[in-house]
Amino acid sequence: MGYQGCPSTSRDRVSALREANIHEPPRYRHLVSSIKIVAGHGDALDLVANFMVVRTMQEGDMTLFGAGRYVDQVELMDGVWKFARKDVVLDSRQIDTLLAIPI
């Protein structure tokens, strides 16, 4: 798996996550609300959904890792709905500085 197209800071974080950091492995629970269709035009739909990510450590400690909403556009291509755009809008400006996993 390569890092082509990733900025160097992203490569560093991914490398640290996979190879360098020694820590208790957390579990991330990603909860997504129902999807709301905001608009439709031709073979495309604009969608919105809320999300919340909870990080649980092996001892049971839980913290809210992130919350916000997805603002998406999907397009019908060859009979299959595919994402044309996916934007993540966070509720907070506070971001985990070691963020190396997708929200």
C-alpha cells in the first residue's frame, strides 16, 4: 500500500500509526444517522447525514473522538450510486493532532 499523493505530514502520521507508535489499540465506533435527501437533479442527489465517532480503550474508557455531518453528492453511474463528493463538516475546531484515520 503506497502513499502516493499524500502530503508528507499525512505520510508521517500513517507511518507512525502503523509502525512507530506503541500504545494500547483503541476501537472506534462510527455512528451515522439516517440520510436526508436535500435535493435531486438529474442522476445526482445531494445528501446530508450526521455522524459521531467514539474511541473506546481496552479498559473501557470512552471519549468522543469527533462529531459533525456529512454533506455528500452521489451520482447514478451505470445503474450504481457512487459518491461524487464527500465533505466532512466537524462540529468542533478541536482536532486530534495525531489524526491518521479517516472520519
